[in-house]
Amino acid sequence: MDFNYTDTQDMLRDTLARFLADTYDFESRKKMIASDAGRDPGIWRALATDLGILSAPFSEEQGGLGGGAIENLIMMEELGKVIAVEPYLQTVVIGGGALKAAGGALADAVIPEIIGGNVIIGFAYAEPKGRYNLANISTTAKKDGAGYVLNGHKAVVYAAPWATHLLVTARTGGSQRERAGVDLFLIDAKSAGITRRDYPTVDGFQASEVYFENVAIPGDALLTGGIDLIEQIVDEATVAVCGEACGVTRKLHEGTLDYSKQRQQFGQPIGRFQVLQHRMADMFLEVEQIMSMTLMATLKLDLPAAERKAMVSLAKAKVSRSAKFVGQNAVQTHGGIGITQELAIGHYFKRATMIEGQFGSADWHLDRYEQLTLSDGT
Amino acid sequence: MNLEFSPEEIAFRDEVRTFIAENYPVELRGKQDEGDELSKEDFLSWHKVLAKKGWVAPAWPVEYGGTGWTPTQRYIWSEETARADCIRLMPFGLTMVGPVIYTFGTPEQKAKFLPRILSGEDWWCQGYSEPGSGSDLASLRTKAVQDGDHYVVNGQKTWTTMAQYADWGFFLVRTNADAKQQEGISFLLVDMKTPGIEVRPIITLGGEHEVNEVWLEDVRVPVENRVYEENKGWTCAKFLLAHERSGIAGVAASKRGVEKIKEIAKTEMDDDRPLLTNPFFRRKVAELEMDLTALEYTELRTLAGEAQGKGPGPESSLLKIKGSEIQQRITELTLEAAGHYGAPYFRGFGEGDNEHPIGPEYANRSAPVYFNVRKTTIYGGSNEIQRNIIAKMVLGL
């Protein structure tokens, strides 16, 4: 058993942390979000070219540094510490992960472009009615000669306004909720017939409703693997979001601790009050358990599907609940100032809140865990 | 002891229900459903309808313009207004400074201010908290020094709700720096148009402008606008906080909130079934109803006690704690019901903007409302302070 990071992994974390410390302070982040694009494209370029770290989770044959899920965890945790609005999850973890798993000519062509910072991917999987069931989709991809024709509406596609490509789940066969017949396509975001309604999200990102109307896509846009592949990459993404939660909740706890030492009421720092000491101790317990569950799930991503799903669900359920506890108590301990836009703490709280439901709420994941491990009553 | 309404009470309920149906302003209908931010005119339109009817301040003594309703009638009133989705009235005049003025004020103050609170002519705000004085309110530093027949006030207040609209504010100020903290505070009524007052917005997490900083520089306030004796303002402040707490339970509004969650969860699909049939979600709704019923009957016992002459005491802290926690859980469940559509940040319809909302309508403001309502366990004396009050005043610890 070994929970140590390698020297290379430590170096990756240091490189990114130092870069973000220089570029991603609270005021700079505010300016990026307020700008027309809603981000600073220079940051992404620097991650790709100056730092060269978008290559971290890709194999050496693909031009990467030979890493994987642990590297993604490191990246997500550090990005979470500054509540970065960078499309790393969507582009590298999800898009890159799907291409790595599916392989083939499309992967060989696109992965170097991801590493080079030229490709940004939006993951169009959610639909207005489907909630968290990845197979409950009505977007269709009909075979048409050598290619397909795409029709449908995808909901809340993070990073879509910035995307060069969309990774789309669509039905090539089967009925509404059937697992068979769900496929994954990587398509040009500028394809004719795609329209978007763009909007900001409550946690500072940019997202879109994406509509496909008779969008003709080439046959080689299909990433083979079907629903099993989709579930695998969503599990990887779920664990990556847990990694982000490690950074976000760590900062919520630290910020609360600092504030409780500075804020004076009744002639003493409020951190001297036992009721707040116990609360901050409890927050600390939750942050540590978020870290433990995230590492556990990261190390189990290569297990057979049923075990992988069960353990990812257990982790995400715990992370969702703990993120809520840490976020709510961080705000409560700050008092009024915690609900304003003025302090960073409120912005971390907003992201923590969105993490709770991303890729499934605590209830949904506990339910999935129960069905996989407890349903036969033994 | 019984829980039934009498025939007279049922007749009263029907009268109230009919009145609301016929008189609630058309332009307000459906507004709160969408979590809209309401304008000053919105708030005043309903206020004025009730003022005309004589129902705007049910709890006030009849001699000052109250209705003379029994606690049961007041309960029916709050039930019916919540049931009809009426907007709430701004509490700063009606349930905060009004009772302070009719309890502690001079005949001149009563004659001048109470009718204008009832009519809605004056919009009030509350100058209590300061940057360094939140939970420890008695440490406040805004200073008032007497100069002839005026006080000269200097300092800074914060979290002043809706001060951007206010005509008048009630302020706690320090008039004796040498006395023990609570004994050097006075209660002043301040015309917000007085030179030297500056109101600066504070924007909260959902993007709303509800609260403000109020800066006071050499603001001259006539001594006749002090309520009660000099240095005895803390008595008014404590009286007001107890009043504020009892209204803060918000039972009727929370009942309506739970009903809305049920309506949402009947139509919102959870994969292949309505969300309300999801056992986890349904259990949370049931638990909310359990706790809300416990709160409701605790409040009813308090109201009945009031009818027998027991003023709202430290027990009202219980109503504040449980009421605020329930309000938060309602927003939490609404956000959970919204699923993916909790994420889009939708600012409501602007003038002439006919764009459809993103996702189901209830989802549009679910996250901002959830963020905003974190305030309920903080304001009106944080829940930590309320628990201290119970420990000290009720339990004698």
C-alpha cells in the first residue's frame, strides 16, 4: 500500500500551483468571468504550451507524460483551490478520456490537439428530461450513408460556448431508456445545424442549451464502446469532480479558520467559542474524508465495471454530502459577509453547491450503490 | 382544548379568502412563484390595498390601527395570504419600528409616524448591525453627540435591507461611551434624506441588491426623534428583536413552500417516474412536513400564550431557529429537484425580453434563492445567538 505521490506528480502539482498563484487570484478570476468570453483564453494557452501540462494524463505514445487518473486528480484539486473556470474537466478528463479509451484514428488525430491547447470540448450528455440516467436520451443519430444525422436537444452543456468540439451522446437504435443503442460521437462544434443558447452558470462558468437539427456528421465521428464507454468516462469525470471538491472544500475550511481567528466579537476572536471550534473540527473531518474517498475511487477506476461503479458512487455520495456540510458551515461561520460577492468564500460555496449534484446527487449515487451491491438482500 | 375552528372563524376565513381573491393586485400574481426580485412599487401596491381595508397591521393595538383580531384570526390571515401566494409585506415599519413607537414613543411620535407606517407613505430601514458589531450588537460604535436640540451622528451601519428605498431609518447609536455597553445606547429615528447619509449597495451571491452599507457623517437628528430615554435604547432594541423573532418563523409561507415542492416533484421526472415517487426525495419531503408541523404547533402555543397576556419571551428564539432552518431546507430541496437546470444563471425577464427561461420555470432561480436564503440563520440574531439566549434566559445556564 502506498499513498505517496511520485516525484513527477509532486512536480506537476507544484508547477500548476505556482502558475495559478501568479495568475488566478480572486480579483483576476472576477475579471475573467466578467469579460465577454467569460474566461481568459491566455490561461488555457499557457497550460498547454508554457507549462505543457495538458499532456499529463496521456500516454507517451500519444504525446503525453504517461499519467492517468492520479494526474487528473492533482490537476482538478489545484484548479479547485482557485475555483478555476477552465475547461479541463470537459476537454482533458472527459474528451481526452473518451478518446484514450476508444482509440483509433480519431484519437490519434485529436489527442495531440488537446495537448497543444487547440481543442476545447463540451460534453453534451444531459437532456431536459433524463436527469442522471445516461441511457434516458431522445437525441438521435440516424445512419445516413457513411455518416449519421443528428437531431435533439442537450441541456446545460458546460464550456459549449468555448468549444471547438462537442462530445455527444445519441441514440443510434433502441428505445428511450434502453442501454443498447446509445453511442458517443465527437463532432465539430461548428457543424451546420447546431444552434446554441449560451448563458453563464451560477458557479461562474459558461454553458449552453445545444440544439441539433439534421446535423450531418461523418461516420468516423463515432467512438466505439456504447453505453459502457459512456459510463466509464462519466465515472472518471465524477471522480475528477471529487478531486476538484478536495481543493474547493479545503479552501472553504481554511478560509473559515482564518476568518474565525481575525473576526472579533464579544471582545475575542470568534474562533475561541467552543461551538465554532467544534463546527470547524467537524468541517475538517469532512474535508479529510473527501480526500480519502477521492483517492479510494481514483485508485479503483480500473476495476471491472460493476465494482468501479459501486465504489465511485460511494465516493461521490460522501463527497456530495460533505461538500454541502463544509459549504453551508463556512457561510454560517462567516455571517453576512459570507453571502456577499465581496469575499471569495461565497464563490467557493457556489461551486461546492454545484459539485453536489454534478454527475448525480448523493441520493442517486447511494441508490446506484445499493442496486449494485445490496439488492439481492444477502 | 381543541383544534377546531368555530363557525365564526370559518366565516372569517371565507371573508379573508374572498377579499384576497378580489383585491390582490393583478400585476403581482404569479410573481413570487418565479422568485422574482420585487420593486418598491410591487411591495407598496399590496401594502396599500391592505391599508385601505384596515388590515395592514393585524397585531397592532386597535387604538393605533390594528384589527383587534384574535390570535386564531391572525393565524388564519397568515395561512390565507400564504395560500394565495401573496407577497410578504416589508417588516421594518409594520412589525419592527411601529411596535417600538407605540410602546415607547411620545404622543407626538405616535401621531407623526404610526399613520404613515400604516399608509405606506414612509418606507423604513433598520440601522442596527455595524461592520464590527454583528452578533455582538451591543458593541456598536456609531456615535451620537448632542449639540443643542440635535444629535450629531457619525459612523457606519451595514446589512441595511432595502435602505435604497428608505424614507426613514431607526438607528441604534452610542450616546454614552463611558457606561457599560448596553447602557450607553439610544434609539433614533432618522430621516434618510438628511445631509451626510450615504447608502452603498452590497451585492449578494445570487446577484441581488437587497442589503446596503449606510455611512453617516455629521448627520443632524432632532432630539425629539429619540424614542424612549437617552441611553435606554437597548430596551427598545431587545423588545424589537423579540418581536422580529416571533414573526420570523414563517410557518404559513413554509407550508406553501412545501406544497410547491410537491407540485414540482409531481411533474419533474426522475428517470422513468415522477420525482415525488422517488423514496429518498419523498422521505425528505415527509421529514420537512414533520418538522414544519412541530414548528406550527409550537407557534400556535406561543400565540395562545400571547392572547393570555404573555408577551413573546425568549421562547421565540425557538421559532426563529426552527423556522429559519426549515426555510433553508425548502430551498435545498427545490434546488435538488431542479437537477441539471439548477446551474444556469437566469436573471429574470428584462423589459421587453420575451425569451423563454432555461429549463423548467421553477428551476430558474432555485440556486440563487438557495444561496440567498442562507441569510435566515444569520440575520435577526444568528441561530448561534438564539441558542445562547435559550441557554441563558430559558434554561438558566
